[in-house]
Amino acid sequence: MARTPSNMLPLGTKAPNFELLDTVSGTSISLNNAKGEKGTVIMFICNHCPFVIHVNPLIVELAKEYQKKGIAFVAISSNDVENYPQDSPDLMKQKAKEEGYTFPYLYDETQEVAKDYDAACTPDIYLFDSQLTLVYRGQLDGSRPGNDVPLTGTDLKKAMDAILQGKEVDQGQKPSLGCNIKWKNT
């Protein structure tokens, strides 16, 4: 299990636009269709990564709680499905249903969206404000598979709460850590 940290896209970056297939609905979804009124969480995840499997239940819980408050959640998988067939769109749809995702699970077949966001690992988490300006990127919290740190989501929750309260998001942010994105051989 590779332990790859986030690249930490510079704060203040505007969210790169995208239009990707939502594996659950079978429709194309753009950033403008998916964004939230108060903020937008964009997560690069995949089906098979132990780090994502570890945080999935909390991601689902946070999405349900914060979507009601105006923060949208969007998950994107950019892995090479030729070499990692467990991350194929059909299995993404199945995973979304099994986990109870209340947000789109998009397939980035060309991997261009992951490159645009400078995503490096799964999970790689970004929070944009209502103007789609990056205010948080990094870890959900300090919990990792096998480290016995409780899964709380405290880092992301603090950032989302700051947005909702009209406060500045703390810039002392820690990178996420997970499996590297499975890039295609080009």
C-alpha cells in the first residue's frame, strides 16, 4: 500500500471546470451543475484503496450532514481501469450504491481532471467556497488504516464550518495521505 501525500494545490486557486460521467445516473455532470450554494467538496477517491475504504463511512455521514447546509459533495475516480479493473465505472456505480453515496461519483477516463486539480492520492480532498475558490485541501483528519486514531473528519469539518459561519479557514492544513492515483502509461 503506497503512502502518497497530496500535492497541496495553492489556496486561492479557482476550481478547474469539468464535465464527467456520473456512474450512478449515467449522465454527464459539470462543476456548475454539481457545485453547492455555500461550498463544494471535491474528493478524488476510488473503489479499492484501503485509505478510501477506511474513510468511506465518514464521508457518507459528512455529506448527508453538510449537503443540507448548502455544501455539495462530488467524488471523482481517475484511476487507470485497464490495469485496475476494480475501479471501472460499473463497479463505481455498485460501490456508490453499497456505500449509500448521496453525491455524484464521476469517472475521469482521460485523467485530465485529476491533472487539473494536481491530485496525487486517494482520498485527495478539496473544499471550495461559494465562488469556487480553494479554501481547504488536505486530510479528512489524522486517522489512517491501522494507526488507531479515531475517524472524526475534524480537519474538513472545521473548514466547512468556517465557510458556513463566514469565517476565514485556518491555513495550517495537513496533506492527505493515501494510495497514489493509478496513472495510465502514456
